Amino acid sequence: MATATPTAGRSGHDLTYAVLGWAVAYGGVRLAWTVGETPEFGRLGFDLLGFTGWRSVALCAAAGVLAIALDRVPTWRPALAGLAWTVAGALVAAAAILLPELVGFLLFTVGPFFDPVAFASRLGCVTGAVLLGLAAARYQRRTRGDCPDCCRTGRPGARRPAPARWARWAAYAAVAGLVTRFAAQFVVGFDLLDQSAALFGLEIGLVLAGVLLPLALVHHWGEVWPGWVPLLAGRTIPRLLLLAPGFSLGTGIVAYFGMGIVQMISGSVSELSDAFLWVAISAYLVLGLGLLAASTDYHLRTRAACRTCAR
């Protein structure tokens, strides 16, 4: 027992060191680009959205400071957790262009605006968001609630067998958002979609995941394979099969099109009409938020009970 405590202590700080290491490394690159010469980043001309120059340096510094605070504060502080999740969200939003790029890779195309340095920068930015998010989640697990092994605060044995009503509405809203998006595209025509292979790939991915995924998250056939599925009928569906795309796609959509709303408000020029852009981007945001809400309910409803408190 004498050697277990130091080992556990060291492993508990590993995530904090990882965030700090990322903040120094990636923040150092951002600092060098800010005070020195910034790469051209290909035809697009930039790597991050909104958080460039000194703002990107400040974001990295904030992540490092928050990692230390999350490790040192011994009690539950909602403001600290909220600030950490806000900075992690800002990092994801800054690298929002990563979404259509990754979809393009899935379709074996990189698009005309792809630049390897910019892509690596966005990956680095998202890496910091993931590490800080994990640190925030660990802080919540350690300090929130009265159980030493989880952050759950509900009553033991009060697990819901069916999706919440708000989750069903969120899933249906996600589908409605996708339908609205393509209805708007039908009104203005589909000619412009061929200009970017990456964005065209994004459209295909949304058609595949924007209807089946949100509905699976709130129906029983999203937990057990239906009878018409060969070899798998009646077996439990692995949670990550729905949660991984639900959370990742929902987060990516909200970040990408949320920054699109910011650009619209700031007066960015586009060859498409403002009315179409407002409808299309707002519909995408509804889709992303619906996926996140439905995924959250699915996670809370299907996770295993804590072995210590039975919640």
C-alpha cells in the first residue's frame, strides 16, 4: 500500500501535465506565428476561425492555467468547470473547418482549399480542446456529488428505461433541421455544391447521419439490433457506435456553423443570398444541437450503474 499512493498520485496528474505540455508546445507555435512570419495557409489564407494572433496565444495560456486550477481545487466549483468547458469549446470553434476536411478525407478527397500546415494546426487546436475537456470531466468526477467514484447526483435506482420527452423532441428537431436545410437548397438550386468536393462530402454525410442517427438515439432499435439485421438481431448495440458519431458530429456541426453565424453577423461576403444563408446555417445549428441533446440523454440512460453508489 505504501507504493500505491504515489503511483496513483502521479497518474492523476498526467492529464494536467499533458494539457500544460500542449499549451507550451502549441501556444509556442502560435506565439512564433504572431510575433514572426505567419504561413500563407494555401488558398484559404488562414488556419483558425476567430482566434488568431494574440487571441490564440491567450486561449492556449488560459487552457494551461485552467488545467492547473482543475488539478488543485479540491471542491466542486461550477464556475471553474464552466470556464474550462467554455475554453475547450472555443478551441473546437476555432478549428471548426476541420469538420468538412475530415468528411472530405472519408470520401477520399481533400478539396481545393486544403493546406497541410493549416490542417495540422487545426488538429493541434482540437487536441488541446480534447485534453482540457478530459481534465474538466476528471475534475467533475472527483468533486461533484457525494460518490468518490462518479459525479452522479441522482437517486440510486432511478434510471429511466425510456428516452426523456425533451430528447425525443430534440431528435425530431434535428431531422427537421436537415429537411429544412435541403428544402432551402432546393429553392436556390444545387449548382454551387459542385464547387467544393469537401463541402459536397459534408452534405452526403449529413444525409446519412442527420436522419438515422438522431432517431436511433431515442428509439429502442438504437439499443438492440432490429430483427431484420442479419447475424446481429436481438443483440445489444455498443453504446459508442451511436455516442461517438452523435457527440463528435453534433459538436463539429455546432462549432462549424456557429462560427458561420458569427461571420454572417460580422458582415462576411458570400455569393449566396443572406436569406438562404441564415435559413441554412440556422437549420444546421438545430441539427447539431439536436444531436448533442439526444446523445446526452442516450448516454445518461444507457450507461452502466456506478459500482459504489448504484446510481
